[in-house]
Amino acid sequence: MMKQTALITGATSGIGRATAHEFAKHGIQLILCGRRQERLDTIEKALSKQTDVHTLNFDVRDRIKTLEAIASLPKAFQNIDILINNAGNAHGLDPIQSGDLDDWDAMMDINVKGLLYVSKAIIPQMTERKSGHIINIGSSAGKEVYPKGNVYCGSKHAVLAITEGMRIDLNPFGIKVTAINPGLVETEFSKVRFKGDSKADNVYSGYKALQPEDIAEMIQFVISRPSHVNIADVLMFCTAQANSTIVNKNDS
């Protein structure tokens, strides 16, 4: 069987990096995308013992750079079987009346438009081959809206709607489309959201949050189903979390 090739955005930390490690264990050839070249180099070095790795350094917000980077892939990496749209962020946690326009732009540009740019660069070869699997990393914030989550929740609701639209439009081509929607996952996510404020340290204290590896294992499960099975939509919480606002914290 030919080696599968996966492209992962936001591969330099958190869920993206954990997924790269998980895929490498299964011999999947990797295209790792991110904004931090030195981190990409570190991951490439670690994983190239297990599989072939190619890195692409670009920001998904930049439409031209995104399209150019993916077009620049060497021949051995051009046929992408699995796309993991993982790059995403949350900026700020403000009520709508005091929200920051730059924060709003960042969330819409990365979570929604970035996902679309990367998908646009890759879907045509999947439709041509009539095969492929697209996994969009959404969020429990795409299933419900919580106080001060306004625009972030809006961006993740959009991811879910786009995922469902992809599944419908790509259905005639036999392409699988999946949304994986995690709740609280212990990553650099909160540091970004709170802009390095110490508030970020409290987000994951007093309970055991999901770990990036938990999501990576779910992604591996989803891509390894038989060809007639598509896991369309997954909502994942840690045991301590009931929904976006209820977390059972035991600070002892």
C-alpha cells in the first residue's frame, strides 16, 4: 500500500504537534505547516526517524503565501490524502461592547478564512482523485455560545457550518469530511487568548483537562476507519467538563 500523506496546519504546538507525532508512529508521510520555522525544524528532526517530513513556513491568514507554499510542495509530497485544518486561535475574552477589532480580525482570519485558503489549495486534487479525508478542528464553542465568547464562538460555529457544507459538496467524490470539536485542552491556547496574562495559568488548574494527545488519538481513530465509515462529527470533553461553562474543579 502506498504511504499516506497528511498536511497539518498549526503543527508547531498543541493538537497539531501531537497529531504529527501520532501520525508518524503509523508511518504517515507528513507536511507540517506553521509560522515558527525553528519549531518546525525541531519537530522535523524528531519525526524524520519514523517517517518522511516536509515543512512549510507560512501564516494561514496570508492568502498568497498559503497558496504559494502549498503549490511549492516537492513531487513526493504533492498528493495529499489527509488534511488536518488545525490552525486556530482565540484572542481576548471580552463582552461584545468592549471587544477589540484586531482580536476579531485575528479570529475570523485564522479560524475561518485561513481554513478556507488551505482547503481551497488542496481540495481540487482530492476531487480529481476522488479520494481524501478532511478533518477540521472545531471546538465545543461551535456547538454552544458562552458569555464573552461572542466572536470566537461565531468563528467556530462557522467552522462547523463550513465542514457540513464541505461534506455535502464533496459527497459525489467520496471524500470524507469530519469535525472534531474539543472542549478544554491543555495547550498554549489560553496563553494566546489572555495575551500572556497570568489568568491563563488558572484555566487548567483544579482538574485534568484534555491533553493534545487525547485529540491526536481521536484523529488517528477517525482516519483509520474502513472506507465506508466516516465519523462526521465528534464532541470531546474531559470528564470534569459538562459544557462550555460547567467545569468541576477540585482545588485540593
